[in-house]
Amino acid sequence: MFEKENLDDLSVMQLTELAEKVWQEISTLYDEDESDENDEKIEEMTNYFNDIKRIIRDLHSDEKYPRGG
């Protein structure tokens, strides 16, 4: 499990790398045996992942042109 970092102090590149690591951890948890503890970890990590992605999106929201993708 990752120790949560202060997301406001990270660059977009660092946030993107962290999001990838968190997503990999979530995927690993899904592959493990089902348990209440595992479900709680998945929920916590998913919320953390969503927080990271939200910050990345907010950092790009002030751009004057639409992003492709």
C-alpha cells in the first residue's frame, strides 16, 4: 500500500506516474482473494486514484484549447 503523498506538491508528470502506480496496486488487489479488508483497500485506493486524476484534470482546465484524446 502506498503512503499518501501531498498531491499539491507534485508536478503533472509525478501525478501521472503516481496514478499509474496506484492503478497497478488496485489491479493487484482485484486479483487477490475477495475479503472485506481487500474491498476496503480497493475503495480507498480508488478514491485516491480519483483524487490524483481530478488534480491532473484541474491543472489542465485553464488551457485555452481543447485537449485531444
